[in-house]
Amino acid sequence: MRIVLGSDHAGYPLKAAIIEHLEAKQIEVLDVGAKSADKAESYVNFGEKTAQVVARGEADFGIVICGTGIGISIAANKVKGIRCALCTNEFMSALSRKHNDANMLALGARVVAPHFAKAIVDAFLDARFEGERHAVRVGEICALED
Ligand code: RB5
């Protein structure tokens, strides 16, 4: 499995913690996010850049992180084919995969503590899309892009 991660400066520390967590699980990671927490950079650019990697099929899933997770998730969701779910707990992240077939997860570094964010990531990666009636809804979302 290959995961692409992106963050702005506010999300940088949590991104580093999530990368360490994923690499410890032998998951391949591609980091296209901010290189430090020191320089203020636009979450819009990083959200779009991360989403494009997923949309091109170069990663199985994407994880984007900014201060709240709000701005970077909005930006990621502007890219065709992206369903980016901003989640604050494990229930939401598991359901975003099971029901919404989310292909990206957004986290707020100023909202969730690192140990909790790791559990949210694990719940996201462990869950599988359930299809059936949910596939109809996801199809309706995809139709909005045309
Ligand atoms: C940066 O200060 C902050 O605005 C950004 O990380 C994010 O929270 C925006 O939604």
C-alpha cells in the first residue's frame, strides 16, 4: 500500500508523526507536504498537490493535514475523483471508507492529539467500502462532477 501525505506548516508536526507511524507499519509513504512548521504556506496548494497524486492513481490513499483539517479538505475535494473526509474520531474515519468510499483523509493538527490521530488513520486504512446501497450514493456524488 502507498499513502501520499500533504500538509501546510500547521499540519507539519502531525504529518511527521503520521509518517513515522505508517513507516513503522511497513507502509510506503510519499510526502508532498510542507518541509517545516516555520514558514507559513498555503494549505490550498498542498491539498491540491496531494489530491492530484491520488487522482492520478499514484497512491492508494491520501492524508492531508492543516490546522483544523478544514481548508485542506475543501481544497482536496475540488479535484475530480477525490472524496476527502475530515474526521475527528475513529468512527467517522471507518465510516468514511465503509459508506463514502473516501480516498483521502483530512486531519486537524490543532484539533486531534497525535496518538488519537494515529488511531483515526488506522481505522481509515483498516476499513473497506461496503458497496451496495452505498455505491449508489457514491455514484450520485461522482455524477455531480460531470
Ligand atoms: C493556518 O494558520 C490555518 O489557517 C490552516 O492550517 C487551516 O487550519 C485552515 O483551514
